[in-house]
Amino acid sequence: MTRSRRDKPKHHRLSFPAKFISFEGIDGCGKSTLMDQLANWLTTAGIPFLRTREPGGTNIGEKIRQILLDPACSEMSSRAEVLLYSASRAQLTDQVIVSAMKKGSWVLTDRFVDATFAYQGFGRGFDLDRLRIIQEWTTKDLWPDRTVLLDCDIDTAMSRLGARDGTDRDRIEQEDRIFHQKVRNGYLALAQNEPERFLVLDASKPLEEVIAEFYERFWLVEVAR
């Protein structure tokens, strides 16, 4: 079962002078492009920031990433997958994210805890309450201040993945359409459950429109106000 017993999760977020922003969505939704845009805005505004990704972001995390995404590791059990993603996240939290935020730097991350809920919870079928307990311990109760969810249909995402020059699909990207649809539905359910944290953008629109909406709904609200 993937349904949580709690209607709305209560996060005990740590307090830092900077903001922690995560970008989420199915593979091919365009997270990296929007992160590039926010990084440019922060640079222009003179706001210090650090950019990272999951799995990865540290020497240990990058080695875990190689294992997790390697198509040759097709025999990996789903429980092992959960724990490996969590191990990478724990190292990233301890080594990079917390120290950066204590110094006043924003942190932008390509995926965080919601990826586990969407992919391993809704996609693989693990109980969300159990996953939440693991993630609360993994991150020491650190949760993003805002989560930008780029939502698009499976056909659009798959066509973008297929258009990548010289890049083979990784182990997760090679999952079937049904799996990716479950993940997308999971992300939308998570966003509906926490509308105050999630900002959902229609990533199937032209890039210029997505950036313009992101500027209006995020930058003008979180920074330029």
C-alpha cells in the first residue's frame, strides 16, 4: 500500500537564514533547465547558492549513484534501492546541505525526499508512512522550504528522453510506461497534500511560458517581494 495514514504530514523543518529549494518531476520533465534559470537569477541578484543533485552531490553519493542508475544492476531489490537512495541523501544532508545553509547559502537540489515517496512509494508500492520514517531519520528532519514540481504527460517526457544526444537511458528511465505514470500520479498526490510547499508548473508548455510562470509564482513571491 502507498497510502499514508496521515492526511497531511507535519514536518519539523530546521531553521536557517537561507532557503532550501528542491526540484521534482518525472524523468524528462525539464528540472535541470529550470534550475539553470533560478541559478542565473540568484547570481544576478548577488544571492549565494549551492547547486546539487540526487542521488549524488558528494564523492560517496556519486558512487552510490553509479550503482543505482546502472542498467547492469537490474537485479537490485526494491528495498535495497530505497536504502541506497537514503544513504546518498544522508551523506548529502550531513556533508553539503546543512553546512551550506548555515553559512547563508541557498541550496538548489535536483530531487530530495519527495522523489523517494514518488518513485519508491507510488512507483514501487512501498508504504508511505514507513518511507517517511526512514526519510525523517535520513535527513534529520530537514525538508525543503519549497518544492518545484514540473509536471508533464508521459509521452512528452519520453520524447524528451529519446531526444538526448548520445545519452543512454539509465536503470530508472528504462522502467515501463506504467511505472512512470504511477510516479507522476504520486507526485501530483504529494503536491495536493502539501499545497503550501509545492509549486506545480505545467512543464508541457513551451519553455518560455514555463520560465515566465516560474518567475511570477516563485521569484516575485520568494525573493523580489
